[in-house]
Amino acid sequence: MSDCGCEKARRDLEEYLRNEVCKTEHADIREHLESCPACRDEALVSRTLTEVVARACRESAPEELRDQVLARLREAQEAAHA
């Protein structure tokens, strides 16, 4: 039984989404995703998750929370050196 391309597409999906595969592989995976709804859905989930994580990483903590965390870190460092 031959694989319809799903195994390769899923194995290389993360690299494909980050444009880290060669042009030939990129074209093969893109073509597979266009013809396979299950793999296309998996790619959409991966892409969405990556975008959400990237967006969350750009957000910063409220200044009050940041100040509290830094104060606790300073206290812990002072206690460790005492």
C-alpha cells in the first residue's frame, strides 16, 4: 500500500510552515495540502497556533505585575547572597 503523501506532509509540516524546506519539497507539500483536506486542516491548526504564540510573545505584562516580579527576584537574589 502506498502513502498518498500524508505521512511526508505531516512529518515536514513545521519546516514547511517556517519555509525551511527546499523549493521542490515546498511545492510537493503545498500541492498535497491543496488536495488533502485532513492535512490542510492540520496545517491550518499549526499555523494558527504558531500565530497565537507569536502574538502572545509580543505582549508584555502590565507594569505593576512586572514591577512585583522584579522586586521578588531582587529579594530572592539578596536572600541567596546573605
